[in-house]
Amino acid sequence: MSAPQSNRRDFLKGKAAARAGEHLIDGLVETSEDLPAPSSGPRYLIKYSQKAMACQFEVWLNVGQYPQGPETALAAFDLIQQIEDQLTVYRSTSEVSALNRCAAQSPVVVDEALLNLLSQSVELWKATHGAFDITAGPLSQLWGFTRRAGQLPEATAIAETLARVGSQHLRLDLAAQTVAFDCPGIEINLGGIGKGYALDRCTTLFEDAEISDYLLHGGSSSVCARGNCSSRKEGGWSIGVRNPLRPREYLGEIILRDRSLSTSSAAAQQFVHQGKSYGHILDPRTGWPAEGVLSATVIANSAAEAEALSTAFYVEGLPAATTYCAANPTIGCLLICPDDRKQRAICHTLNLNEADWLPR
């Protein structure tokens, strides 16, 4: 059975939604790899998707619930494109690229929303003892991960690069709405929080459109859920958690209810040198790839916070994550670590109850 075809005008008018809805009800169940089908019963959902920020963004809605759904989904994709244009370091015309070029010479006036995001990032850097750091881009470049060509750098090069890494070098003036760097060579890269930030911004569009049941997906790592999925009698949205050691297997499901989730894992990009594997998630305090965690999933009220903390917990490991969650009861965490022989995945849950985490 082939998927229904539609154009942009049909999408805006909702005709594509109607056709897809009929197709789903007829029996075609379209599921994302990170949204496994429920244990029983059909799934009556419709998905809209568009590529941005080097991943696939998706909007999931209950079929037939909101006539304004298609237009709101398209508006969300337009907003995400605008945010990417502002935040990306891969386009010289972006506001962040301009900031990286000029902020070491003199303070740069920036957009208020960007300044607030930078301020939030600095606060998260402080709260995680530097494990999350938006200035760690030069380290990723040194290791070749920005080119997807991993390589083992010299220790001296790592030490030299670390001299221009650290959010303590950022000078944010909220009153003047400016950003400055206190030494040359500092670069901001918001790749570790940008997708979550984009999802948070999109929630405003859905609220304004009076859409209260939906799920937003940023790649395979960031999710924002509101309201209920029609196929779940218990409410919420079911998010499948894969086994990092056996990606075709699911370890369980996390049920999201009006919250956001993000997962960090180095499985997607790593290289092997002399029999040792090096992943792309680096500890910005040492300059070396983080070790000891297979994946870190964080549940928080905001997608930006969840994305930043999932990186930090992956870097810091179980003891630090446990301490953080004990002091912040609104933050939930599923940390998956290898056993001593690195052959089995062990799940550690923090601030998650039986209604949040359904192991298999």
C-alpha cells in the first residue's frame, strides 16, 4: 500500500491530513523508530515531518482531532528553520557565527531570545560543574567529529584547545543585551541544546492554536509531549527506549505526560583506534571522550533543559546524576550503563515512578 501524495497547498488546507487520516484508519500504521507501536490495539496517529538541524523534525497528532493541526505543524517547521538560521555555526550568515567572529573584539548586541538561551546555557554549565558547555566546539573539531571523520589528536593539541574552552569566558550583559568573549578563540556552538530549544519555542505555537494533544520530535533524541495519545487509555505518550548494545531491542517505554525528554548516546558516531572505541560526546573539562555510560535519558519540563542535562549526565556518570536528581526532584533520569564485562545493559532510574518507566 503506497503512502498518499500531497502538496504544500493541500497541507495548509488540511486535505493531506484528511487523506492520511483515512489511510491510517484503513489499516496503515506509520510508526517512528523511537515510537514503538503500543502493546495492543491500532495507533490512530498522523505524522508531519521536515528535515532541519541535520535531523528529521516530526509533529504527531491524533487523527481528526484538530482541523488546524496541519497549518500549525507547517508554522512550527517554519519557526524551526528560522531558529536554525539564527543558531547554526555552519552558515556564515547566522547570528551565532557573527557572534563568534566579533565577540572577542568587542561586545555584540544579540537578539533577546538568543541572549536568554545563552544565559540558560551558562546556568546549566554552572549546575553541571562544566559537564555541559556550549564552548566545547573546538574540541569536537580537533577530534574530527564535526566532519564525521574521527581521529585521535595529540595530547598537546588537546591541552592547547582546552585553553579556549569554558563558559567562564562568556560575558553576558542582560541589561545592555550584549555578549562578549574575554579571550580570543572562544566559539559558541548550541548543538547540544538547540533542538530542545526549538521544540520549546514550537509549543507556544500549539498553545496559541489551542492544540493540547501532540508530540514533537527532534531527530531521535529530543521529544516534547503534551496531552494524550488517542491509543493510550492510560494517557500520555509512549516513547520506546532502545538497548544501546542491541539496537533492535527495546528495554522499555517511558510515558511522557506534559513533559520533555532527551537522550544522549555516542553510538551514532564513534571510531576505533588500536582496539579502543572513542565516542563523539566529549568531556569539556578534560578534552577526552566520556566513558562509562551507554546512554542517558532525561525527563524535564523543558526540552532545552532535558537536552543539556542528558549530555551532562552522560559525561558525569551515575554518581553525579544521582546527586543532581536528588537535589532537583522535577528532573527524571534513565541512565543505561554496561555491566563489568560490557556485555549487558543495566538500567538505573532516578526520580521515575512506575507510571513513568515501563521496563520490558
